[in-house]
Amino acid sequence: MGCWRLIPEPGGCHIKSEITQVIASTAYQTYERRILKEVLESRIPRHVAIIMDGNRRFAREFGLARDEGHEKGKDKLEELMEWCLELGIRILTVYAFSTENIDRDDDEVNYLLDLFEENFRKLGDDERIHRYKIKVTVLGQRDLLPERVQKGIEYAEERTRDYDQYFYNIAVAYGSRQEIVSAIKHLAGEVKEGRLEVEDINEQVFSTYLYTADFPDPDLILRTSGEERVSNFLLWQLAYSELYFTDVYWPGFRKIDFLRAIRSYQMRQRRFGT
């Protein structure tokens, strides 16, 4: 009858529970090491982009305050950076705050903006950022953000502007359609001023007017939370990206989930143009 015996042994259920947890943890670690070995033996994507979705639903499901979901999501992003360094992924782009997010509840938006301000300054001082020479770049419409957040962004970017070993791009107040419209306006201005001929405009030229002009397009775009859409993220850049969707909420995203996504990418035969 196990732990449902009429006269339970003192501490019996607790001990069995601990043993079960140890076995599960050991099995997980063994599986994680095996997948890590497999992943490292194949081609590693140069550029991974992530739509971090599910903070609020994670908080609701686990009985947490909404802000705790965002806080745990921020902690998960720090873990992700470590995983990318371990795998040698040179470029990481994350979708942190869309232009549509600005219309959310004022209290939530203000909390997120405070979180951004604080964490951009932390990034500028982060020992790992400087040890690995990670360049921080923010993609988006900065003029939509409060001055305090803009100054936090400037601090992180200025302190890392000369780095070129790894690249950490954070999309804040970002919308891909707006990015494309902005690029078109700049191109039109160049043509109007006589600095560019219409006949000279092609895909390569257009790409230089996007926020991501300095980076190759993503090899892999990953979205958490079970939603299978790209939500106005890197619409031009994802033309040949591999897409991967997982039903895990972002704060609950584990290293093993990340390794599975990379392994899925590695198992796909990339055929450009088809």
C-alpha cells in the first residue's frame, strides 16, 4: 500500500519522495548531457532569435503575481545567455517588448519599463559581458520609450560598442512592419536627394536600412508558450530561417528544451529558395 499504509513509518513518504526526486534529477542530467554532446558534434547556428512568450500565463498557472512572471522571465534570459555561450552561438536576438505591448495595462507597462532600465544598466556592468566581449544592441523605436530607459540603453551600448566576439540584440518597442516602413522612408529620402538610384535598390541594399543591418539573418527562430506565429518579429529577416515552436512557457524553458530546438535545427536539411 506504499505511503497509504494504515500505520505509516515515520518519515517514510518524505524519504521516498526525496529518493524519487534524486532519481528524476539524475535521469534529467544524464539526458541533458547526452543531447548536449549530440548538439556539439553537429553544426551550431550562428544566429538564434527567440520570441519569449508566456510570462503572464506562467504566473497565473503557478499562482504567482503577474510581475513575478516577468521577473522569472528575466532570470531565464540570463540563463539563456549562458547556454548560448556554452554552445558557441555568436548572435542572440530576443523579442522583449513589442510596439503592441505599449498598449497593455499601465501598471504592467511601467513595471516592465523599470525592469528594462535596471537591467540595461546591469548589462553594462555585467562581468560576463566584458569577459566574453559581448556587444549589446537594442532594436526598436527608442523614441517611444521614456528617457530613463533610453539612457539605460545608451549605457549598455556605449560600454560594449567595441566588442565583436558575441552579439546580444534586444528588441524593445519593436515591430517588424514599422521597421520595414521606416526603411522604405529612408530609401525614398535617399532617392529624393539623389544619393540613390531606384535601379540600384535590391534586397541587399534594402537590408542595410533595417535595424539588423549589421547582422546576418537568423538561422533559427524559436517561440515559447505554444503559440505558432511570429507576431510582427523579423518579418523580412526570417525568409529562410528555420522555425521552432514549443508549448513551454518562457519562465519554465529549460536547457534541455533549448538543446532540443538546436537539435531540431541541425536535423533539417536547409534548401534556400524552396
